[in-house]
Amino acid sequence: MNNRKQINIQYYDSPCGRLVLASFADSLCLCDWSDNPFAERNMRRLTRSMNVSFKTETTSVLEETKRQLDEYFAGKRKAFDIQLRLTGTDFQNEVWNALLDIPYGATKSYKDIARYIGKPKAVRAVAGAIGANGISILIPCHRVIGSDHSLTGYAGGLEAKKMLLGVETIELYYK
């Protein structure tokens, strides 16, 4: 007997790359760059932690996420109001929640995030948690830059990160 729950997935072609979206119950649990190996890792994490299987089928959560992403890319939305389901360690969830507090149009460094969560020496661990974020854009890891204002790694690639920062009209002098 199969007691696995179902996660529904859909794809969204954004101006800066293809995203895989996934919902479970009434929550979004994945918004990841589909051509990136991290998307596979994040899908495996969902499978293990939630005992789920995936089905390509739409849901109201996925359709609403697509609508809000359309508005975001059109410059008409600055905040998302989609219910999120985080599936990570306590530390990862703490970091991801800190990212949600970075305002639209602002950036923070990894060091800023480490200080914000009260772990100023955990900069590398913070960077690792940010790299494991499976809900890109809605959990705005693209707003995290190096302390020297350099663009740093991004699951969707640095061009996607530049584009997302441009959508938010963040003008930085990249090193």
C-alpha cells in the first residue's frame, strides 16, 4: 500500500530562466531553477522529509504563484503572499526566515544575515543555508551579496541574479 502524499509540480518560464514550482496541500514548497542541479537536491529533500511523490498537475497555489510571479516581473508586485512550506533544518529555516525580512529593493551581505540571526561567526553556514534555499525569488536569496558588494553565487546563475536585482531597481556597483 502506497502511503505517500502528493506534491504537484508545474513549470514557469520567467524572464531569467525556467522555474519548477511545487505545492503541497495549500502551500508552495518549491520554486527552483529547473536547469540547476540544486533543484534535484531540493526535490530529493522534499521526498525524504515529507514522504511524497511528484505529479505534474496544477493547483490553485501554483496558479496563484505564477500570477504573482508575473506581477513581480512586470514591476507591479513587491511582496508575495503565498503560504510557504519550508523543509530544511532548524538553522536553514532560521536563515530563510531572515531572508524574508530583507525588503524589496534592498540587499544584505552574508555577514549581515549571520548577525541578524544572532550568529555573527556563522557566515559560512549562513551561505550554505542560503545556497540550499528551494523557494527562490519568494524567499529572496538574490538580495544577498558579498560584503564588498560583489555578486556572489546564485542557483539561477549570476545573470539571473542581476536581472532580479534589476527588476527591483537595485543599482549596485558590482566588483
